[in-house]
Amino acid sequence: MSDAVPRPSLPEYDVVLTVRNPQRPGMIGRLLGLVGDLGALVGDIETRYIGRDHFLRDVTLSVFDEAHLEEVLAAIRQETDTEVLDVKDLVFERHTGGKIRTVSTTEVERLEDLRYIYTPGVARVCRAIERDPALARDFTAVGHTVGICTNGTRVLGLGNIGALASLPVMEGKAVLYDRFVGLSAVPIVIDEEDPEAFVETVVRLAPSFGGIHLEDIQTPDCFWIEEELIRRLPQPVMHDDQHGTATVLLAAVLSALRHTGREGDRDLTCAQIGLGAAGLAIASLLLHAGFRVVGVDPGADARARLDARGGRTATLEEAAAQADVLIATTGVVGLITPELIRPGQIVLALSNPNPEIVPEAALAAGAVFAADGRSVNNALAFPGLFKAALDVGAPAITSAMKIAAAQAISALAPDDELVPSPFHPEVHQRVIDAVVRAAAV
């Protein structure tokens, strides 16, 4: 059996080829047919120049990875008269120069403006905040600014790539805060793997921000770091890989129950396969939402953490046999075999890009509903959760607030989907409104 990592189900590595074709019939058709036969998807085609004897075109392709791209380029060179003049990676194009910048919210056009926003006038505001620190929410950006803090020890599926290499992810999170709820967010990459030193650094930086968003920190460090920062800081702290994921997953479970005619039913057992950062948070939030939870993990410490939160642990076979809802976040492709599926189960195998069992196989084995993790996007939850928490001055983001957010997200899911798109025109305001109400209880 091959040890190669399987490719994603669809090519998602987008490039633009600038190509030069002879002006003869069938040239572009031959090119497109060739790349299609090689498994690439063709997107936009833009003609840039029409000459007497040739065309210049930009052709957008989706391939699986760099090796697949090289295969396509080699075939074009060998089997067509097309000349590839340039290859642009659309991801790198979007990241060139970074994705964020700091802008002013006030006019600075005259000498009087400088006197007001800087010296000497700014001293009066400083003195007012010195006397009453709460005024910082009114007269600085603290009340609408989040610090996104990481040490880069567990970045997406890349592992420990270091603080600096994690910065593109943190910038992406900042873009989403601005785009979806109008919050300013500042990436803070901290080159420190020692948990205590990391916490001390965040504590010293925290006065600049209304909330602290933790991201991409390895387990088990992330558990202690979050708990310690919650204990020591007066503003809300949330590790998005845990609680943003858990919120959206709870929304997915609520939607799946609605789609299968069991809306409102809490007399159900959810099996959480994998008790890492996301899995433990999912299990914990399901418990707070009133479900029974049985967890599976090879690590004794991980199982002990779930036991301490009121869940139960079991083997994979035992949990699958009990589960009404089977959830997996392990990253182990093929972990769930068709034989483990019980007729009538809801199966959510969430590892990306390749799930523990593909939905088609789960449905064929008897599942009443099955989905993978492509639509379970944290961006549905964390912007609204932090926006609401900052708006009401909440000192923490509670389970009740996360459950309220999950219910708001689920309520907007189409009949054939677990959750709405992050670009749904109402979803973020609905989350904000629901969380504000929950924070007031």
C-alpha cells in the first residue's frame, strides 16, 4: 500500500498561465482538452492580444499541487504548439505586500488637527485615562481591537513552522474581522514556545486590545495558556482553534438534526473521535448544550481532560456503536470504516482535505446524514463572538454565548447544507445579536 498522502477530492491550487498560441484553428481547444485530460480544471480565459500570427491569453487553471502543475506544464511543452510565457500563483499574488495595513480614522489636514490628535491636546486624554482607565474604551481603539496571538507551533495542517511563518494566517484572520464585523485586529506573532513565557508576553501586550484571540498553538500547551490568560486578564480570551471550531460544529450538529427530523432532541449520544484542541472543545460544548458525549483518543491525558468535563471515554468501536452522531477530527484518513457505521447515524468526518470517511461511503453504509468538513468554517463564529463581547464589555466568552452563536448560525443553514456561507448577508449580525442577548442573561 502506498504511503503517499491522497490528493484532495478537487483541485484547489489556482494559477494563471499566460500563453502564446499560433493563430490556427483548434489551438486553444487542443490546449484546454489536454489540461482537462490531465485532471486540471479550467477557469477564466482572457484574450490579452490578437496579432497577425498569434494570440496571447491568460488561462486560469486549478491543479492539485506543485507536482501536478509541473506535469501539466511539461505536457503543454511536449504535446502542443503553445508557449507558456508566465505562471502566476493566485495565492501568492493575493499575499504580495501583506494583506493588512493601519489607517487613520480621523482627518489630519491642518496644524489644528495635529494639536488635537497629538501634542499638546493628546495629553488631556492621557490624563483622563490615567484617572479612569475605563475611558480607554471611549477614547482609544481598545474597544474595537482584537490582538491575534500565536507562537506558530501548530499552524493549520503544517505543524510547528514557527512564529514568523504563521504571520500570513494571522493576517488572514485580521482581514476576516474587518470584512465581516468591522473590528480591527492586529497579528502578534510571539517567537516563544515556553507556555509561561508566552503567557507573560501576552499579558504585557494585552492592555492594547479589547480581546485576545489565540491561534495555532500546539496541544497540550494551548489548554493551559488559554486557562491562564482567562484567569489573569480582564478582557475576553478565546482560542479559536478550540472554541470557534466547536461553535460552528455545534451549529452543524443542530442543522443535521433538523435535516433528519430530530430538531430539539437532546436525548442523544455524540461520539467525538479525537480529543485534541478542537475535539475536546467540541465535546465540551456539546456537553454544555445538553448532549451525552463519549470521546475517543489514544492519549491518556486527552481522555482525562474529557472525563474531568463530565464526558465518558471508550474505544472507537464502542463509541461508534453508541453514537447517534459520530464526529471525527483526527486527521487520519480512512479511520472510520463502513463497518463502524450504525444505520440511522449522523456522520460528520471533518478532517481536511481528506476525511476519516467520505460522505458517500458513510451513506452507503447506512448513515442517515453524512458530511465532511469543507463547510465547517471558523469564520462563521469568531468575528461575531468577539464583536458582541466587545460591544457589551463582557469579561469572557462563555459557553452560553457560544451556544447562542451556534443556534444563530444553524438557523440560516440551507436545507441541503450544515451551515450558511460566511458571506451570507445576515449571518454575522445574527450571531452578534444572539451573543449580546446571551451575555445579558
